Amino acid sequence: MAEKKLIKDIQPTSETLKFIKTYVLNKYVITICMFLVWMVFFDKTSFLVINELNGEIGKYEEQLEYYKTEYEKNDTFYKKLMNNKSEKEKYARENYFMKKPNEEIFILVVDSTNVAKK
């Protein structure tokens, strides 16, 4: 008896059927729903595409901040290098193995296989 009562409660009444026919199956409601589905999923400027583009913008803004800090660091190094002759000489000797006349340079290379075993 209790099971039959639950089944009757689930079945739609005439009021709910009338509500469905007048409001849910209305051509304007269906058109608006279809338009919203189209705009969210299928359009070129859909919500999903805009969300993806916003993610890319965030990634590029992070890269911009990184490059700004790198630029500032390199700019200060360049200014220091161009204004100080001893810094310029030190940089040339360390990175380009330049030398003074009548001077010898010895380059020491560490064997990486022996370092890894220790």
C-alpha cells in the first residue's frame, strides 16, 4: 500500500502539466534556452572560449613580469659594466677567456663522471 501511494505522489498532477504546457513548452522560453546554450557552448565568443583566453592572458602577464625583472637586472648589469673598466675587464676574462699580452690562460675542466660517482 505504501509503495502505491509513493507512485501516485510521483505522477504529475493536472496543475503541473498545465504549468509545463504554458511556461516550459512556450516557444519563447525554448528559444531563450536554446540561445543560452548556443552562447555558452557553441559560439566563437562562448563562455568556454573566453575562460580559456583569460587563462592565456594570465600566463602572458606572468611572463611579462618575469621579463620585466630580467630586463631590470640586465640593465643594471649593463650600466655597471659600461661605467667601470675593471668590471668590463673581469667580465671579458671570465666569459670570453680574453687575456693580456704575454699572459697565459689555463682552463680547468672537471670530469663529470668522477664527480657523479662520489
